[in-house]
Amino acid sequence: NAGVTQTPKFRVLKTGQSMTLLCAQDMNHEYMYWYRQDPGMGLRLIHYSVGEGTTAKGEVPDGYNVSRLKKQNFLLGLESAAPSQTSVYFCASSYSTGVNQPQHFGDGTRLSIL
Amino acid sequence: AQSVSQHNHHVILSEAASLELGCNYSYGGTVNLFWYVQYPGQHLQLLLKYFSGDPLVKGIKGFEAEFIKSKFSFNLRKPSVQWSDTAEYFCAVRRSSASKIIFGSGTRLSIRP
């Protein structure tokens, strides 16, 4: 049981390049989330999804797009990368928002934009 | 807007010292509360959570937290820390039945051997 898997683990991009981060979970969770983690700012929610085919904006959605075409996958896209998007990105999932349903996190993707 | 405050950015303790990390939130309704830990180079892991009932919650590795509704606080405690507790600790709050969890900015805990 892999849990939440993020690919890639590291990536360096040039300003203006595009890329997609993949998050996959094998726990049949309905809810999936993308966060960015920056020093002194904790985790900030970028986008989230409450089910297949649905997405919603979080705290810091600008410059990112997401898609949830399959229940197990949640993709985060950067159309035109900017240095301000240098960060560590974490994906998380949860079965629901009910009692005893915390979020399970992936190992993170370290992204550097030059 | 709902917010979560962790006032201690970096705490340094000696082994066997007692620990208390503060967490305050701004939302006035019913909330679910969490503490997560991130060990160096690893992903976040759940330490403990509060949904309802006894406001004193016990988690893994000897950690506990107390929900004080009147103070909008959910402080994390451990009677005697170990070097292996060196990590970053995040408090998180979710409005009951909401889908989003709001995280605090984190507290880095360093333990001197």
C-alpha cells in the first residue's frame, strides 16, 4: 500500500517553462489537496478537489491549474513558471471530512525555478 | 478569514525538558484541530487530532494537546522531550464539515543532546 505518491521528487525549471506535478493515491480517498511549503509560512493550500471531476481554489491558486480526471490522481500544473513558485509542494488526500479523517501526505516535490 | 497562529517560530530545549507549543485560531464556530509533525527530510505525519469529547487529547510518541475553547487554543505538550523529537510542528484547523484545513506557519523544535 503506497499511500500518497508524488512525482517527480525534484525538478529545476527555467522561468517561463511549464510542467505538471503528479499526485497519486491508492486509498480510494475522495478529497485531494495541493499545498506549497515555504520557510516561515507553513503550508498554504493551492487547490483542492472534493471528488473526481471537481476542483476548487485554495489560499494561493494564482499561477497554478489542477485537474482531477481520475479519482486516484490529482495533477498540479504550472503553465509559465516564475521564480516565486520555487517551493516544496505537498499533495495530501483524505477519505472525507468526517470524524477521524485526517489528511495523508506525500513525500513532497522540491521545485526550483531559475 | 480563518487563521491559525503559532507564535513560537523556533524553540530550543535540552533533552528531558518539558515542551509546550502554542496554537491559536481565529474561527468562532465548531472546529476540528490537528497537530502534524515533519521530521527532517520527511513528509507531514499526524501527531494527534481533536474532533469532539475530552478536550485533552493524547497522541503518538507521548504528545498530548489540550483544546481550550474559551481561549481558541490547542497547545501541544510533552513532559520530557528526546533528541528524536527534533522536527517542525504544524498546528492545523478545519471548520467542522469543511473540506479545507488551514495550517499554521510551523514551529521548529531543536533538541540539544
